Amino acid sequence: MIEARQLSKRYGDMLAVDGVDFSLERGEVVGFLGPNGAGKTTTMRMLTGFLPPSEGTASIAGFDIFNDPIEARRCVGYLPESPPLYPEMSVKSYLSYVAKIKDVSRGERRQAVERSLERCGLVDVRNRVIGTLSKGYRQRVGLAQAIVHEPPVLILDEPTAGLDPLQIQEIRELIAELAAPAKGETQQTVILSTHILAEVEAICRRVILIHQGCKVVDAPLSELTAEGQSLEELFVRETMGRSSAREERA
Amino acid sequence: MRHVTDVAGRELRSLFVSPVAYAVLSLFSVLAGVFFILNVAWFNDMLLRLQQFQAFDQLEMMNLNDHLITEFYGSMSVVLMFLIPAITMGLFASEKANGTEELLLTSPLTAWDIVLGKFIGGATFVAILTGIVGLFPGILFVYGDPEVGRTLSGLLGLLLTGWVYTAMGAFASSLTRSQIVAFLIALVLMLVMLLLPAMSDLGVAAGASWVGDFFRYLSANAHVERLLRGLVETSDLVYYAVVIGTFALLTKAAVESSRWR
């Protein structure tokens, strides 16, 4: 579903992402881990077509992000770090606008909006102006925006940042539901970045850890925790160990 | 280009659900009314004076189109020069500040969908403002007999000038994430536009008459003047299309370049 080949991003002299490769199958839920500034957001932005890679390429659902950018973007639902909301619009008119620009046909639009309102628990606030909603609700509107066109691929950048424990629980359940849907709904491939390791353990089946722009771990969660080590130990070992090794070399 | 109307529609709706549109519309109506009354009073004063001095030749020359409507349109074009940057400053800058730029650029939209949608949204609002201006000469038809064709072609000139300002303002907004900076850039662009005739004279004085001709063509003055005299010529319409098109191209380049920074 998602294929990244030697993805690299250079900002001037700084290499933010350095030759990241991975390939995800349909229905996989992958936790994207790494310390702040490791290049998680940049990688996600390249996959969504917001930033062009300096080198390498990627394809979404078989569409290359350079050759078929419009097709590739149609297959992605994206929740950026801060949800892209228009504060002056109502929840419903916002979602209907997003459905329009995501190419949901006129006949299916109303139903698509209703479904995403329902799935994200927004039915009660559908006519509220987004600017007056609490942070938790705004995050849900952001998520509803990402799934309104039922994309085969979902890219979520820290979907639970800043939420309270109850809201985090709800969002996690929703993501789990998206990856293993009821009959008749499309199964979605999900990449989510987070700092909360417990979250990865709760919903992801595979972990990709990047550090200083490079992929350092890519394995199923079960394999990583098989030897009794916690994800936290792994995270610390991979990121701390490597940076000290790098400093020694320097 | 299928999404131009979607983007334009959202832009207009956002204007009308926030107080901005209503503030601008009411302010503009009040200003238009004040300028209209002042122009009528001035016109009346001129007539009285010419009668007093028995200057019948000049009295004969006075007419509603030249001495009232044209003046009124001129005043309103100055008001538009300050109001339009206030409307266009948010077109792109607010998307960047809100983070909604990420939504637009990761949706299956082309750069033209975004640029034309934004322009048409702003241009529609400017058309509403021009419509308000048009109401006032309408009153004159009740009490006098201005020429219909000239009144309308002059209004067309005002509308097209407003759209040039909209294209400039949209471009200014695409360059920055700060609305105030966008407002200032747009204002400077418009002032440069106003100074073009003076620059053209400078070119002629320096002996480079082609520079003078070039600047005179770029300036909107000559084109508006012909429209105010009632001459709707293809060459002038082409001029407006070229200027608006150029700024649309520049805006598109700015939107696309944001991906590469």
C-alpha cells in the first residue's frame, strides 16, 4: 500500500531524512517512532505530497508521488500535527468542504460526512463553529477530516497529542477499528507517529524507529518484545547508543 | 480545474460567516454615500456659480457623466485601493497561519484550482462592492438623464481595476504568512501602479520614448479613461486580462514554490 524507496530530504546542508526505505501491506498499523527532530514529520509530509523528497520516491496504493501526484493524494487521509481547521466554519460544512476537494462524488458526499461524524463522535457538535470547540473535539474533527473520503492509507502525525486519557482511549479505539473494520468497509493502512510507547503497544503491529533521519529498527512488535525487553528499553538503546557512537566517531 | 468553484465558494462563505464581510460592506456603503453626496453638492455648486457668472458656454459643457459620475468613480477607486488589500490579505496568508495549507496541498487539487478559486472568491466580493457603487448613479437616472452606456462602461472600468487590485492582493498574500505584511505588499504594488504615468513621463524626459510608451501601457489610467468615455475596446480588455493573468501566474509560482522550500 505504501512503498518508500530511499526517501531523503535535505534542508540546505542538513540532511533531515536520509534514505528511508519501507513497504507496508494493506491493513497494517505501523507505529512511527523516534525522538523529536528525528525526521518523522518530514517523512510523513513527503508521503502525503506536501513536501517533495530531495532524493528517492514513494508510491501510495501503486501511484507514484511524482508521476501521479493527484491520484496518490486522493488515496491518502492525513492528519498533520496541528489539525488543519478553519475556525470560522461549522463542523458539518467543514467536513463537506473537505469531502468536495477530496473528490467524493456529489451523491455520496452527505453520507460520507454523516459516517465520519458518527465514527468520530461528532454528531452532537455537527452544527457548532469549530473555533468554539475544545481541543479534544478539534482533534476529532481533524481525524474526521482525514477519514471522510475513506482513503486506503491514513497518515496520522501524533493523533493523541494533548488529549486527556479518556480521549486518548477513544482515538485509539477508533484507529484500531479503522484497521480492522466491520464487513463492507474498506480496510485501511495506518501510519501513526507518537511519543507514547504504550500507544504503540496498544494498537500497532509493527514498529519503525527512525533516528537522525535514518531507519534503525523495522520489525513486528511481537518480535521486538519477544525477548522480554520493553519498547522503552529498545527506544533508549537505539537512540542513545547511536548518538554516543556518532559522537565518538566525531 | 474541477475544484475552482469549491475553493471559491469556501472563501466567500468564510467571508460571510465572519464579521469581516459585513464590516467592509457597511463601511464601504457609508463611504460611497458620503462621496456621492459630496460630488452631487460640488456639481450643484458649480452649476450655481456658472449661472451667477453667466458663463453659458461652460454651463453648456457641464454634464452628469463627466462632472459627477466620473468623479465619483474616481473617488471610489481610491477607496477600493485601501479596502481590497484588506479583503485579499488573508487569502493565502491565513491558510499558512492556520495550518490549513497542509490540507489544501495534500488534497487532489492542482495549483490552478487553488489560485483561481481564491481569485474568484475575492473577485466576486469585489463585484458586490462595485454593485453598491453602481446603485448611486442609478439615483441620477431618476432626476436627470446621464448616458446609460457611459455610466455602465465606467462601472466596468472600476470593476476591472478592482479585479487587478484583487490579483495583486492575492499575489501579495501568497508570499507571506503574515496578513499585515500581505496588506502592505499589496498596497505598495498598487502605489507603484499609480506612479506608472509619472515614471512614463520620466522615461520620455530621459529621451527613451519606448520606456515611456511601455509604462503608459502598463498603467491603468489610459485604459480606464477610454472606458469612462464610453469606449469599450478589445485592446483595453486584453490589457486587463494580461495584467490579471500575469499576477495569477506569479501567484501560482509562489504557491508551488512553497512545496520546494
